[in-house]
Amino acid sequence: MLLACLCFPFAQLWSNPVNGLLERIDSGASKKFIIQVKKGQSDFFELDQKGDKVVIRGNNYVNIATGLNWYLKYYAGIHLSWNGMTAKLPESLPKVSTPVRKETNLSLRYDFNYCTYSYTMAFWDWERWEKEIDWMALHGINLPLAVVGQECVWKNMLEKLGYSKEEINKFIAGPAFLAWWAMNNLEGWGGPNPDSWYTQQEALQKKILKRMREYGIEPVFPGYSGMVPHDANKKLGLNVTEPALWNGFTRPAFLLPTDSR
């Protein structure tokens, strides 16, 4: 019973992702806010006051986080930037003297493209991704491209199709070039990837998706475009386009729609 009583406040503290976000911004900050989910026909957030605590309401946690960002910027004078996601909140928060409500009919708010993942995010770990997901929530993003670990799916599929480890390594690009590989521009460049890379990225993507879904962020997964290794005709007997070159690189082939399989 005593253990349950001790654990209950802690469970309450982390019962929603915005409390966790507040604690990452400034330790103890979650005690200064009241977070409330409220149904609504459109995406919105509201700011209000209850005693010495600021109330932030919204129809989901992404919009509540956006309301938090609004409050910090326009009431507390605190700007959280892409490279600065922490701040020291005042001991006594500025009061919301008049309730505020902001809403939008733009229900889908997208983020990222394939190049971003190789130009910027190729070697991000969970600590950096956690900050990025927080930043997305603070800015109302609810539909980000989520392609971390897509090479793990390809590796598993190619193994099932009978490709050897050496053949897979010649096909899947290295971390900083995965975007151009996924866009059907090249094979294998910057690789091979060690087995530990696939294990690491699979675990990382699962963490990313879990946190996104806690916020109510809907990840966008890559679809299948028909890309196959350039030798899929010889190796698997598939009916494919003739592989071409892209800036001197051998490109993957594409399955032809006339292939009966």
C-alpha cells in the first residue's frame, strides 16, 4: 500500500507526454501547469488560469504542446529553438488573465523529406530524436515522414528472397546515402553497414514511433515503389526495367507492371 502511494504521484507526473516535455525543458516545470485534453471539432488549444497554475487544454497532446509553446513565447518571453530546447522558467509563471483559444482547420501538418534524413539525421541517436519529436509537437506537426530503419526491412526481405549478406551489402547504401538509395538513385554507396547498425536502427525506430504515438503524431511510412536490386532479373527472374546510371552510379531496377507476380 505504501509503495502504491509513493508511486502514484510519479505515475501522474508522467501520465501524458506534455508533462515529460515540460520536465525536459526545465526540471519541475510540470508542477506549474495543468494539462487537460478536451474534445473538439477542430484542432485547437486553450490557455487559462487556475490559482497559481497555467491551464493548457487541447483536443490532443500535439495541440496542447503547441499551446505550451505559445504560452512560453508570448507570456513568459521564452523562445525554444531547434538548437536550444531547455530554459529556466520563472518561479512564478505569468498569469493568463484572459482565456485564450487558438484553432486551425489545417488538420494535416507534414514534416521532412527523404534528403533530410541523410543530410541531417543520418547518425542521430535517441537523445537527439527525443528533442526533435518534442520540437515537432511544440510546433503542431502531426504528420512526419518516418523512415529510420527502412533498410532493416529491406535486409530482412532480401534475406528471405535468397540474397547473401555480401549481396545485400552491395545493394543497401551507407547511413549518409540512404536517402539517394531509397529514391532509386544508387546502390551500396557508403556501405557496407555492420550488423550492429541494423539492430541499432530497428530499436531506435521503435522508440521514435512509440513517442510519436504518445503525442498523437501519425508517422508516415515509405510505400513500396517497385524498386529491386539491379540484378533482380538474373537473381530472381523478375520482369524489371533495365538498370540505368545516375551520375555514374548503377541504379536499382524497377518491377514492371507486366510482371504477373
